[in-house]
Amino acid sequence: MFSTMAEFAALVFDLGGVIVPHDNDVLYRVLAARCRPALPPETVAAAARDPRYEQGKLPISHLHERLRQEAGYAAGWDEFCAEWCCHLGIDAAMLDYVERLAAARRVLLFSNTNREHWDYLVRLSHDRLGRLEAHLSYEMGDAKPALSAFRLVADRAGIDPAHSLFIDDKPENVAAARQAGFAAEVFTDQASFERYLAAAEKR
């Protein structure tokens, strides 16, 4: 771990659980309730967690059609998209903070996501997220916690992992980032992260 902020040429932020609050259980319950007969949320979760959706190898329309054909899901595409995004929000204070950081240094987003979630979040943030430099799993064809995904972000962004700080709420992603050569910290809440950066600034 580096001791001063001056040694971090780039800050790389996860979205979900950092800037974007979400409750996946809500999503799975909503989709499961629309099936005929209603399914256990765990059954929908198993289908939705297919890694090919985050990797961009299958479109989300494939999941919609699968639920329609195999589980009697009752809604059309537009309604499905609304339900697919029903569990997502924006932490306005955290987004404000990230934007302030981006005004003074290189800031990137690195998120495991799909096109529908990303487009929804860009609209929800009034394009504020869209103005940040984003590296998205569905566009890259690779996802955290694969070491190859971290290396791909570094190559695409032209950053040196050894001088970049990765921030994510999932310890397994932070561990993978460190294996890939990044400095990395587990995000718990904004106040704690602000204290961490403030302490680093003073060193």
C-alpha cells in the first residue's frame, strides 16, 4: 500500500455498493413474482447471475426471453427493463464526492454491469455518470474478480496499477485487484473513505 495520495495517479471506483446502492434481492423478488406460476426468487437469481450477461456474451434480452419461455414471465421488453432496474439508485452525496475528486485527479469507473443497467444509471444521474471515464464489463468482455479484467482496464486506460487505487465494496474484488498489482481498499461508507484519503493527503 502506498502512503501518500501523491503516489496515486488514478482512482478506480466500483459502482454497485459504492456510488450505486442496490438490493438484488428486491430485483429477484419482483421478477419471480411476475412468473406464472410465481417462482422462488432464488430460481430467478440463478438465471440472472449467469456471468455471460455481465461479460457481454449474452444480451439481457436473452434473459427476458428465457424467463418468458421457461417460467411464464408475463411482461414485455419495456416493462421487463423497468423491473430489471428497479433495485438501483444513485448515492448523490457519493457521486458529488467522486466528481470533486475527478476535478483534481484521474478518476475511472470499473463496474461489472450490463448495457441496460448502465443506460438506466446514466439517465438516473442526469448523465453525470456518463461524463466519467467508465470501463464496463459488458463492453470489455471480462469481469471482476478475474485478474485479466483488472489488467485489461489498466491497458485500456493506460494506467500503471502500481500507482492506482482501486475501491470496491467486495473484498474478493479488492483482493484480486491487489493480485493484479493495484493498491486497493474495501469501501464501507463514504465517511470512512473520505477519512482514508484525508489521512493519505497528510502523509
